[in-house]
Amino acid sequence: MRGRVTGKDCPMKGLLVNERTIQGRLLVVICEEELVGKRLSDGYFVDPAYYQGEPVQLESAMVAARRGDLVTLLGSRVVKAAVARGLVDKDAVTSIGGVSYAEVYRV
């Protein structure tokens, strides 16, 4: 993995970052920790196999999001932060089971 984000000495454990390389592209998955393992109101399961990652602070998560070729964001705090930093267009934000969700694809 390129430039791995670490959760070492992280005082706020509300966000999880999972980075992996798929077909030469960096996939960054950022999720609010309390959502992992839950079934959302529409039945969508926030699968730990995909969403579980290392606990990080918000700014570290945003650095990882900027690095990713493909980025998945789940949770109102992380999506709102990505929109505020210009990483996601507010019109591209959707929701899954009432939870804010966005994806970024860099070509």
C-alpha cells in the first residue's frame, strides 16, 4: 500500500480508514466506526470485511482521501468534511439507509 495511514496515538477513534490496492489503483474506504457491523434502515449491511480499518483522526482521513484513486465515504461527519474540503461535490452525495454516502473516482 502507498503511504499507509496509521491510527497510532489517535485520540479520536470515530473514523476508520482501510487502504488497499486493486488492479494498481489505491482504494481508500473511510467509515464512521459506529456504523461498521450495523444493518442500516434500508437493510444495507456495513460489512466489516470492506469498511473495517485503522482508527484515525479526521485530518488523517482527509489526507488518505486525497491520495486515493477510488474513495468510498460512509457517514455524515466524513462526507461533510470531504465536501467542505472540495473532495466531493455536494450534489454527488447520496445516502444509504439514511446515512450520508459518497464515492470518488479519479481517472
